[in-house]
Amino acid sequence: MILQCKHCGSRYRQPNGQGEFCCAGCEQVYKLIREGGFGDYYEQQDRAGQPVGERPFAPLDIDWLHRAQTTAESGDAASLTLNVCGMSCMGCAWLVEQLARRHAGVRSARVALASGRLSLCWEPGELALAYLAEELHRFGYHITEGSGGGGLSFSPLA
């Protein structure tokens, strides 16, 4: 049976989703939006997203992340741009930013939804980047190394 996600509007097959949602991330964001009194959000989105599917259940490979963090922390302020797979709407972008910002040492976390990138800046030695990757993975998002070059195009809604 094909269903439509209650949060992002993506279509998904019943056994792949999380009840009324295509993924755990959408379920969590939907709950937070409703509890925060922002239910009118659903009247303002285009409802055209891509569900994260099986990514939360795929093995997590973060060996490259340890090397990238060591390189990034060689200066006074550590920064890194990562690709985030699985973001399909501004709710996903908001959740990824919030999850990153609550980690110790994070100075800034900005998501460019249009390009699917997370730009992080943190205090060297204070952020456990592997734990952030694992937390994002639990919510259905998978990070990969970004190019780090060029300007980012931020969504006006994100």
C-alpha cells in the first residue's frame, strides 16, 4: 500500500515507513512542530520531498570523519562542511541544525537545504563529531564529506 507522509508529503510503501510518516525524522519534526504551536507550517510547504527510506538501518561508516575532524581542528576555529542525505523539507533542515547546535563546543550550525549541506564551526577539541553523525543517523540522516568549497545557497524558508 502506498501512503503519503503526514509531515513532508512524500509517498512511501507501508512497511518502509514509521506509521503515518516516511521516516523517524519526519515523525519527530511533526511532533515538535505541533507541540510548539506551529501547525500552520503545513499550509505553507510544497509537500514535494524524498523519504529517507532504508538509510537509518544502513551501517554507519565514520572513519573518514575522524580524519576530517583532526584536519579541521588544526587551526584556531574548526569548521567543516558535510553533505547530509535524507533532508527533504525545511523541517528536516531545522532538525539537523538543532541536533548539531546542542552538541558541546558547536559555535554555529547552518543547513543549506537546496544543496543538502551542513556547515559546522566549533571549538577545537570540544565537539565529538562522531556522536553527532550517530545521532543524525538515528533520525534517518546520513552525513558524507562535503567539498567545502564555493558559496552555499540557503533556502529562504530554512
